[in-house]
Amino acid sequence: MSQRLPTLKARDIIRILKQLGFFEARQKGAHICFKHLDGRFTLVPKHGGEDISRGLLRKILREINVSSDEFSKLL
């Protein structure tokens, strides 16, 4: 059963991505590109203390092939 995704800070999403084995590949301005050794990648905007919206979080999860349930367990 899919849960409602929370709004999170970029630092929380980055912490979880690193737990999943992603690393910072490059950064341009406030946008950080994360890659995984198996070829998955995503872009996370880090604009000060702003929250990442649920829609953007859902897009990031689709790009890295992680379900919202799996993601919620890592929170």
C-alpha cells in the first residue's frame, strides 16, 4: 500500500540517496547530480532551506527506481 509522501528538505533526500549507494557526480549552482554505479541518476535541487515538493520527490523516486514504501522505510 502506497503511503503519502512527505515534503522533505534536500539534505534529507541527499542523505537517503547516499545510503542507497548514490554519489555526487557533479554540481552546477544549486542542482546536484547523483549517480549510482548501475547507471541510475537523478538531479536534486538544493535551494537553501526550501522543501522538496511531493511531486518532485515522486519524480526523483521514479528516476532511481525506488518505491515510496521503500523510501519511507529509510526515513
